[in-house]
Amino acid sequence: MTPAPDTAPATASASGQGSPDRPDDVLTVRNLGVTVGGRKLVEDVDFTIRAGERVGLIGESGSGKSLTALSVMGLLPDGLRATGSVRLAGVGHDLVDADEARMSRVRGKEIAMVFQEPMTALNPTMKVGRQIAEVLLVHRTRPDRASARAAAVDLLAQVGLPDPAAAVDAYPHQFSGGQRQRVVLAIALANDPALLVCDEPTTALDVTVQARVLDLIVRGVQDRRSAMLFITHDLAVVATACERVMVMYGGRVVESGPVQEVFTRPRHRYTRGLIGASDLTAVDDRGRLATIPGSVPPAGRFPAGCVFRNRCAHATEACATRPDWVPTGPDSGYACFHPVAESGVRGTAVPTNQEAGRG
Amino acid sequence: MAEQPTSAPLAPGPQTGPVDAISVRDVTRDYRRPRASVRRPSPPVHALRGVSFAVPQGQRFGIVGESGCGKSTLLRILAGLDQPTSGSVAIDGRDITGLRERQLRFVRERLQLVFQDPMSALDPRMRVGDIVAEPLVAQGHRHRKERVAELLEAVGLRADAANRYPHQFSGGQRQRISIARALAPRPKIIVADEPVSALDVSVRAQVLNLIADLVDELSLTLVFVSHDLSVVRHVCDRVAVMHDGQIVETGSTEQVYEDPQHSYTRRLIAAAPTLDRALSGVSAADLNRE
């Protein structure tokens, strides 16, 4: 009943108790659920991210993508409860239900996070150099303040801030939004985390600044061979930054696979609809865009069975029961009774000449 | 079109043929920041530095730019919510610069705004029916109930939505309510400021289609402001690219996107990720290259 798409030897992972299955596995999530009261906001999320792998998690509001990230970080808001298992290589305990003392040793060291809003992630009353140094000193990765400060200058240089030696003594309000996000990234990368979790890190940024920050994030994790979990609602961003993608809807992963495959040959009807609706170059003869009917239900109010069935043109009675996960590869699969035929090419949109160029 | 900002042919000459819906001539807007020093006043901020363009009746005109480029200041001036420091703005051929609030009444009838965030643009304590009817009240309209029902239907909401409150609706539905309110006084010009930026992808297409339908059916003139080039490209016939308080390039959307002339426009287009480009191998480093 549980999709276990991300590990080829499914039997080995099903137990999910020991440390991650293979030496390269950094993050192993099994059967993750998030509940509030009796309501399930996220259920049966399974995936593995290996060292150096960049995995995107896409979905619309209420899909559960941010809750998934927060449960990995142990940062769920009060009243929400995570179930299942989240294991991180090199950490001896499960991250689900770990107490705050244990999590604070992991957070900022093994796992780091970049949030959407850099101004709220930074302390406005503290110079940015000290904020970077703090994460080094708290985890004792630098022996003293002088060397932590030197490391902070170095990190600010890595994220391309002009004049890093002076920037360490500036306060967050003295920076622009993009520069602040680079400071947040410097803090996140300070301890060379095994896993970097990014939750809509560029959504609040301008186009040219977004390009800059995306480039820095990708380079930052590549240089460290960190695993990355990248959450966004923007298909183009995820296709640019990640190699693999998971599509969430209604608290479940409905499809996953390599970016190239999922975006060119989607199998789940929701993925197909999402790609169609986001393609602004493909229009019908009246010049109108493809749409998905209806709207995303509020979290926890999705239909039973297939979560997408009340918006799906292909839904039948069969969809009132929950579709099984159909694996199509070691890291790919989908959960749909009426998948898009395998030959189905995405929408009507063949890459148009000027856009398929080198850029 | 050239690297030169605000090219002369843009400025509307003596009127021949139909009057432009909007004509903006050499508009500047300076702000003063609060004093930072007792000795001297802080230097003025030049939010708009000589902006000129004209939007003919029925055109869909896009304004693209990043934060701080002056596009919001320009919108406020177009809507008569702010006055330019110099230059003039005419709506349907009537100059609106220097007019007092009560003289701006015709602007409020002719031109309506749709904002980015439908939650903060709608009063949470008012029922949807009253929100949509509010511009009608201001204008002493009769048969408001019928008009509200008609408007809600036009934007794809059920008539009983009138009795509910904004928080009972999703983001896309709230944006439909904002659009219904904007259409209430039967305006001929809609100015939309990032109307789909806060919406989910699957809902964005619906709202864009709705806007296109309404613009067609009601023969509206549309001014559409966005940071998202692909949205403007889909919606608009013509586009102006703003940077640093100036229009650096203007032209038909196809022409500007296919063959951008100004270096800033080129950078903007190169930096925007698209699915097709990503799938053909364009990486984050490539977007950042230019």
C-alpha cells in the first residue's frame, strides 16, 4: 500500500529502521505523515536523496510540500504531528519525534535551510558577520571568535557579496533582498551541511536576482557534494536547479522521476495539467490557456481515494479508491488509475525555436 | 526601441483619429526621503525620470520591470492616486494632472484597478456582495443587486457568493471578486498590478483566461503590470520595459521578446527561467551569465 519508489531493493527499505540503506544515501524519508487533530495533511511520503543529488519538490498551496520540509527539519508548528521515519546519514536517531536538544545539534550542522523570506530569517539587531560566526561557534566547528569571523568573511565572499570584509560588520537592513538571501545562504552553507533544504528561496526575488541566487545555491551544494531538497511552486525553477523532481498534491507524492522525464512525459493527470497550465506559449484557437478546472482544496479537505479526482477529467468510480504507486524506475513512478499514455508528449508545446536556443 | 530611453515617437503628437485611452507625456516623480541629517535635506529619489507612452483604445499594454523600477509609482499616477512632479497624463484625452479629488470622478468611472494580493485588497469584514457593489454606491447606481449578480456570474462565481465573506474563498476566487468589483462601474480601462503573481499555477491560467475573455467581450483597454515576462508576453500586444524610472524599450511584445534591443531587456529575458530552456539544458549558471 505504501509506495516505496526511491529504493530499488524495496524490501531492504521497507523496514526503514536502520540507518540509510546505501552508503551514498543522505536523507531517507519513509512513510512520512503529518496530522493535525484527526486530519491528515501529509501522508505516506517516501523518498531518498543521495549525496550531491538535487531533488525538487513541487506543488501548489496546500499540497504539503512545506510541511514535508519542516518535518525533515523538526520545525513543525505546535499542534502538528509527524509520523513515519526521517533518517539522516551520520545521525544516530530518527528525526521524527527527536527532542529539541537533539534536533538543535543537527540543525545548522547536518541540515541547513534557506527560507523564502530572508528578512525574517535574519536577526535585524545583529551584524551579519556575527550571525554567520554564531552557527560556527554553536556547533564548535571553529575554535574561537577570530577564526569564526575569518570564516564568515570567506563565506560572504563565496556567495559573491561585494567587499565581504566590510559586509561582516553590516546589519541585515543595509542589504537588498537578494543580498540578504545570499547572507542566509552563507549561514546555511557555513558548516558544509550534508543536506540543504530550500523552501521557495527565490520566490520573493526579482528575475535577475533570482538567477544569481539560484546559481549560488546550485554551486554551493555542488562544491560540498551536499544533497539538496528544493521546494517551489515554479516548474521552470525546479527544472533549472534540480535533476529529479517529486510532484505533490493533496499531501501525497503523486509522481516522481528525473526532471527531463517528468516534465516531458508526465504520467499522472495532475502533473500533465500543471505543465499545461503553466505553459504560457501554448494556446487554443481562441488564444486561451489550458487550465485545470476548479481550485486547490484547503489542506486536509482533499477527496478520499485519488486526491485529484474532483478536478480530473479522466476520473471514474475506480478513483474513489486510492491508486497504488506504479514504479517506473528506481526513483520514478506515479499513482494514477488513468495515466497519460506513455507516448504522450507534453501539451501542444514543442519547444519553440527561440526558447530552445542556448540562452 | 534603441538604447535611448523614451524615444520621441512615443510621445503622442497632435491628436488625429481616435483619442488614446491613456497618454503619458514626459512624466517625472521625485520623492524626498525623511531627513537623515540636520545639516542638509536628503537627496530626492527620482522614481520616474521622463516617462512617455500612449495606449490606444482597446490595446493590451504591458509594463515589465523589477522592484524599484518605478512601475508602481507610474500606476498610482495613472489612476489619479498620485500626482507627477512634472509632465502630464491624459485619460481619454482629458488631462488628469493637477486635478482635485472631486474633479477626478471621471477617472474613477473610466479606469479601475486590480491589485496583486486579493486578500489585502478586499475588506475582510464586508460581504462579497457589498464589496462588489461599493463602487456602485459611490456613483449612486440603482439596481445594485442585479448588477452584482451579473458581475459575479461574469467572473465565474455563483450568485450566492454575494452573501459570503472574502476569507471563505480561495486565492483565485478572491481575485475573481476583485475583478468583479473593478468591472462594476463599467470602466473602459483596467489597470492590473501583478494580478496573478500570488496565485497557484493551476489557477493562474484560469484568471488569465478570464481577464482575456472580459477584455474581449467588453472591449476594454488593459494595462498589465508584471515582473513576469512570460505572463506579459501571453497577455499583451505591446510592452514597455522599465528600469530605473525610465522606459528603456518599448514595442510589440513579439518584437521585444524575439529581438530585444536594450541591454537591460536582454538581461531580463536571459535571466528568466523557462521550462523549455531548462529541459534543453540551460542551467542556473547559464541564467546568471549575462
